[in-house]
Amino acid sequence: MEVTVDGASPPRQSGYAPRNALNADQLKRGIAERSLARGDAPEVSKWLLNHFYRHLVGNFEPARRITTRVEAAEALGSEPPAWVERHLHDAGKASQQTLAPLVWVDPQQAPLLAEEALLVEFLTSRQGTALADKLERINCPQALALWQKEHAQMAARVEQGWCQSHPEALLVRLTTAEHVLHELRPESDCLRAEMAFESYVMRHCLGQFADRRALTGGYGERYAEAVEQQRMRVFSFRDAQGQPHITISLIVQADGTLTVEQVKGKQNRPPVERYYQDLLQCLNALHTDQQTPADCIAIGIVRTEAGWLRIEDVSDPTAQTRLVARYPQLYERLDAPSAMVEWLVAGRQPQQFLQVAPQAVSVKYAIRHIFSKRIERQASEPLCLTEGVPWPDMAPATAEEIQTWQARAR
């Protein structure tokens, strides 16, 4: 489906840039499915399908620029529809240079899902306020700017206050050598106060209520209601002195399974690396499903069938293949990728080999055009004849014969 977003503003400004999305239907379908799975309010879902969708088409980066039919077919995994050929033909004319560009946006990339999550947080916090009926007047760039402004203001306000921790609102779930994993009890009368304490120390919006005395409204209201209604479970990873260092939120699915939603360090930053080993113990104790959120991928922790592991520790070939098939960017983090994984990367994103060259000789030869430029050898070396792929059975006499033939050909 050909969709053009009108407007002249560049991305991240006040409007939507003019672009055509090759996979517009896929982007919209993904938004609708995720919104339905979350149980978003109708006005939130409507806003996402309008403004967030237009933002993805017009502004979102990274977006892959499509300039040929071959590129379009590769991105779609099938022959492109007729309108694509017409668009590319028109774009190639000198008189049509102002035609909106054609792009393909990866619908499952972590930055896209993370941006959608913060927008849902922003929109949900408006429910029950005077702004609730005016959401459609706020476009996506404006909403993102408001979210950033409000979080900056929250950080400033948090410096001016203090909220005492309430141990009665906590339930110990796991004790490691140096840390304790607490769950915030949904039935506790002090739940919201403990959420406010967690936010004060961690500098994030979990317990940031619009009314700090009544502990109601704002971003905190959304999280508090979700915990109270047992649609979400919140855990606090704390040291022996009771100071939080990581906040973990899980979504409770309709069938009771648990999906890790967020794993945040202080100020919404990734957790500090020295906590990773204990964090893995905690995640494995929660018996979550197979989903890995962007927060965990960013710090190199993934969910496998064997449990939560550091990416570098995933050594089983089958587990590696499943991991890279789902998260191609993780190939570079594997210590010893299997040949199957390298063939998978070669078929889908061979450009990754510019960062980490494959180990399998057969894969090296298959994608020799990718990394042959990086091999600098003298013309007299036999390896140069095979474009960097070693051929141990090639005798020196054979190499000399080929070199002589090449010289005559030139």
C-alpha cells in the first residue's frame, strides 16, 4: 500500500516529513496488534494508529531507503506490488526529483518498540485530565517533546523531596550473595508510597504522582493501577542497606505467563555491569516467558530456552541460531558463532561481517565481496588468488601457474 505523509518539516520537529512506506500496512498492523495485546484505552489506540503510525512513515530513523525493485523485493521478501515500480520509475525522472522517497522501516526493531512504549506511558498518564479530550491535537513529535520536558521537570522536583521506604510493602523473592530481590506487594496500603520511594532513589517515573501528597495521578497512577489490578508485577533489586539499584517490571499475560517489560537502572539508564550476575539470578527466579526486552538486549542479556544468559555465554548452536534469527544485531556479541549462524547472517544481513568476519571458510568464500577490500596482501601471495580464503591444497606450482595466466590476461 502506498502511503505518503504530507508536510515539509524534517523528523523530530513539529510535523511529519513526506515519505512513502514500502511496508505501511505491516507497520499499522503491528501497532494495532500490540495495542490490543496491551489493552490500551480506545483513545490511546486511536492516537497511536494515527500519529505514531504517521511518525513511523514520515520521521522514524533508521529507515532503509529503497531505490530499486531489487531492494524492494529484498526488503519485502517477495515481489513488490505494481505501485512500487511506478514510483521508482517516476523518481528516476529528472522532473520528478522532488517525489517523496520510498523507505522500509523494520517493524520489530528495539528503538521503535521503546519509543512506542514511552508514548503509551505519556498518553495513559493523560487519562482523566483536561488534556485527555485534546490528544488528537498533539502530534507525535510534540508528544515526544512533552515527555522529555516532563521527565526533566520530574528529575528536578525529585531533588526537592524525600519519601520514606515502607518495608511492609515489600516481599522478598530472592536473596543473592550481595543483593535482595523484593516484589512490591499489590495488596499493601503502602504500595504507592513504596513506588514513590523507588522513584525518588532511582530517578524514574514509576512512582511519580501528580499529587505527591495523595499519591494519585500522573505517571505513577498508571503503574500503581496496573500493579493493584495484578496486570503488572514490579520488583526492586536492592543492596544490603535497602537501596534500590534496578527496577524490573513484568507484564502478567491473560494466561498467567510473565513477560519482562523493563529492566531499568538509575535515571532510566542501563543497570551497572557489576550487578549483571546477580540480575541473571533474579530473572531466572521469575520464570518468565521467552521474550527479551530492548533493555536486556542493550546490556547483553537474553532469554533462551535454557534460561537467562549473557549473550557471550550462549554456546549451543540451536540456541544461537534462534537468537540471531530473532535479534540479528546480536551476532557481533557471540564469542563463537556456529557456521549455521554465520550462514543465517550471510543470507539476511551480510553487512554485519564488516564488523566481525565469519570463521567458517565456506561462509568467507560465499561473501568474499563483502570483506575482500579489507585484505591487503602482496599480489605474489597465493591467498590473494582466492580472495582471502585459504586453500591449503593449492600447491606453489599451481599458484605460480595461475599468477602467470593472470599476468598475460592483463
